[in-house]
Amino acid sequence: MAESDEIPPYQNALGAFHDAFADELKAMVDTLPIRDGDRVLDLACGDGRFSRWLADRVGPGGFVVALDLRPSYLELARGTVSAGPGADRVAFVSADAFRPPLPDGAFDLAWCAQSLRSLPDAVGLLRGMARLVRPGGKVAVLEEDAMHHLILPWPEDLELAVRRAELEALADSIQLPRSYYAGRRLPRIAAEAGLEDVSVWTRAIDRTAPLSGAERAFLRLELAALRERSADRLDPDELAVFDRLALPDSDAYLPDRPDFALTCIERLVVGTVPS
Ligand SMILES: C[S@@+](CC[C@H](N)C(=O)[O-])C[C@H]1O[C@@H](n2cnc3c(N)ncnc32)[C@H](O)[C@@H]1O
């Protein structure tokens, strides 16, 4: 697959997201059915944050394979993992997720986080993950849904306008616009991929003012990305309201409000590979 090796621009926001919600994300990884000594695959590992937490879970007798298409991302992941205690348990593989150079049945659990918008054919991807896992092992996917990812205390009519603008912009600009909304279909995707006993855990993470530096950084980048996607399709009045609430220099910047609260929604689906 022809793909640039540059770290994509979205990594800033994704890294900030990992920082802002690290405790809860790690807690979700801690619920995965992983035992000491297990073999775990982190597919499309990105910056390696999840690989590091997975390496904690497998213990000294287990291992994690962190796979990504981009060598630059694997470099970043190496740095992340080397800062953790399980660094020697992680091997890095540069490969296409759809053609992994890995034997069938080699893992006890295959994990993929926040990557369905980067990878076409979600059902095919999960089927491929299932092939790499032994019968009775698990496939686990963490995703979000762009429409419901963040509950912010802004006016309902503004939110409707912004989300519609974002939906239209995605439909015009990228090949797989629906992949931004994969979170809502995740259980169905898992079932269509042939997984059994599919469990769904939707986690709502709350934050209230005053926000930490990491939380503020995440929101600033998230709101900037939302503006970039939607500004051209908002009318001038809507854009003026958006900018008043969402630009950090504004004296009405939403996250500066003493009563500010946000909820971030993430979905974890785990299925069993048929025996
Ligand atoms: C949105 S990032 C998510 C990374 C990481 N799982 C996380 O949660 O932070 C998507 C990742 O998919 C990788 N990727 C895109 N296409 C891929 C492919 N065909 N095979 C393997 N990795 C791919 C990108 O390089 C990037 O690291």
C-alpha cells in the first residue's frame, strides 16, 4: 500500500488524547482477558501507548507484537515502549495490517485501537485479526464515533450545525466517511467478522473544570480540527458563535468556564475466535 511515512497531522491530537485520558484508557486495557505469558498483537500500534500497557499485562513470560505500516510511527512507538518496564517484551513489525507477515493462530489476543478510520474494510480487518488468534482467543477493538465522541456544553443548535457540516465535509473529502462513525457499528462489525460472545463496553469519561494542561491541550487540538473540517460549511453567524466558544483566545472560550464539564465516550468490543 502506497502511504507516506510521515507521522500524520492527527497524531498531535491523538497523543494529547492519550495524555488527557491515560488513566481511563489504561483501565480499559486492564480489563482485557490477558493472562501472564500471553502473546498479544497490537495492530496499527501508532505511537505505542497501548503497546506499552499491553506489555505490562502479558508479564515477563509473554510478548507483544506492535505492528504498523509506517516505520516513523514504529520509531515513535519504540520510544514510548522503552520508557516502560516491559520494553523487552515488545517486538516491532512494519507491515500492512491486511497482509501481516505473521502465522495464523500465533496470538492469544489481537488488539486494535482507534484505527478503523485509517483502515478500509473494518469487517475484513477483524477477520484477519481473528485468523492470527488461536481458536478460543480474543479480538478486542477500541473505537469512537465522531458524532458522539465528546459531550460539550455548547448550544444544541450550534452542535447540530457543526456536526452536519462535519458530516458533509467528511463525505466530500475522504474515501470512507462512515469510518468516522464506526463506533456505533462496532458490535455488528465484530459479529460479521465471525466473532462469538461479543461483549460491548461503552465508557463515558468525565472531566470538570479546572482542566489539566493535558486536557486543555486535547480540547484545543480537537476543537481546531473540528473547525478545520466544518468552518467552510457553517454560515457566518454560526461560525461566529463557534469561534467565540471554541477559539482559545476568545474571552468566552468554553473550557475556561468555571462550570465547564465534558464527557468523552469510547467503545470497547471484545469477541471470541470460534474453536
Ligand atoms: C489513528 S492511528 C491509531 C494508532 C494507535 N492504535 C492509537 O490508538 O493511538 C492509525 C494507525 O494506523 C496505521 N495504519 C494505517 N494504515 C495501515 C495499514 N494498512 N496497516 C497497518 N497500519 C496502518 C497508521 O500508521 C497509524 O499508526
